[in-house]
Amino acid sequence: MSRMFARKTKHGDRLVVPGPREVVSALMRRPGFR
């Protein structure tokens, strides 16, 4: 879990859960999303 959190915090440097817009952006940026 720490690794996932660190990866997510890298995007906005915060532990708060990202909104749906950030989630979609991260999925689209991630390779092999589709």
C-alpha cells in the first residue's frame, strides 16, 4: 500500500484521494490502459 500511495502522491504530492478527473487522467497517462 505504501508503494501505491507513494506513486499516487507523486502526481499531486498529497495523501488525499484524487478526484475522478485526476483518476481518469492517470489512467489515460498509464500505458496499456485500454
